[in-house]
Amino acid sequence: MRYVLLLIFEASAHRADRGDSTDTRSTVRRLAALRIERANLLGFSTFAAYAMGNQMAKTPEAAIGLVSQLVPPAPERLAQRPQRCRS
């Protein structure tokens, strides 16, 4: 059963990168380039900085800071959970 699930996952994960008519890699590269270009035209150094401009954190650095504050308490909180919640 596990082998079948792996085959299904692999087929799904690589359905658009086989070099045939369904290959979307060039489209993804073009979209990434357009996102960078748009961000640069609007005065941002990266697309992440542009995209985060209207979010709570406002900058990628602030988002990393927020997540960093959550990481240290996570193992302690996990240890406090009953075993049945962790399996």
C-alpha cells in the first residue's frame, strides 16, 4: 500500500515537468521573472518585500522575526500535550 501511495505521489508531483505538452517549468520561470520585475518597478528589492507590503509583518525580515518568536516555545508546548495528540 505504501508503495502505491509513493507512486501516486511521484506521478502527481512530476506531472508538469516531463518535457511534454504539459510541462509548465518555462511558464513558472517567466512568472517568477515578471514578479521580480514588477517588484523592482515599484521600488522593492524582492517580490517577497512587495508581497508583504500589505500584510501584518510588512517586511520579510519582520515575518522571520515573528516566526522566530514562535519557534522556541514550540517544543515545550508539544511536550505538554497528551501523547494521544502527538500520534
